[in-house]
Amino acid sequence: MISKRMAEALNKQLNNEMFSAYLYLSMSAYSEHIGLKGFANWFYVQYQEEMVHAMKFYKYILDQGEMVRLMQIEQPEQEFESPLDMFEKTLEHERFITKCINELVDIAIQEKDYATHTFLQWFITEQVEEEASASEILDQLKLVQNSGNGLFMIDKDLAQRTFNATDLAG
């Protein structure tokens, strides 16, 4: 059993994860629209991962005997200046999610909620990976400076990413 304060904070994070999925689906659609199918693939896989993250919160809230409270999901941006712009926004968003996860850990510690503290450890590790991945691609995009050949090579590389739900178990 978790406190009402913890349940409210977890429900808010569930909403954040749903927004993350929505944002990456928007980026995928935009990438597809401008002919960058590899970027579209990368963002679509990211969308799928965010949905898994959201469902982890959903299930945990229910397993703790609390009510899942679905909230309105903010509309994400629909158009972007460039692939560089998308990955700058991706890294910024992932840093925001990291901050939110850290705040959840703070609440769990204050509430002496050891089960939730343990549950959140997976997300802490995941956020390190999320930020590193976005940062790596952002660095590559800065190196190629929107050159056609460079974008083509990055696009081909991003097309190789696959979704594997078992990698997200935990």
C-alpha cells in the first residue's frame, strides 16, 4: 500500500510517460513525412518503449491498491526545424523525465516507501541509457551539420533499431 501523495505523484508520472510516447510518435510521423525513414523508425521504437514505461507505472499503481487516474495528454509539437532540432528536444525531454523520476525517488524516501523506491531504481538506470542514446545521436548530428551525406548515413544507422519488449522487462 502506498500513500495518497505517492499515488498522485505516480499517476502524474504515468501521464508524463504517455506524453513522452505521444511526443516520439509525433517526431516519428514528421520524420516519415520528410523522407527520413530511419529517423522515423528510431522515434517509433522510442514511442513503443515509452508506452512500456507508462504501463509499468499503470500496473504498479494498481498492484499497490490505488486507482489509476488518467489525465489529459498535452498535444506535442507537430513540426520541427531539422533532425538536429528533434534530438535537441529529445535530450531536453529525457532530462526532464530524469528530473521527474528523481523527484519520485525523493517522495518515496520521504514517505519511507521502500517498495516504490525499489520499483523506481529500474527507471533511474533506464534514464541514464535514454540520455546517453539521445546525446550520442545529437553529437553525430552536430558533426554532420545537416549535410545530405551525413544525414543519409545516420538515417541508415537509425533504421536498424528494433523494439524488443523483453529488453524492457524488469
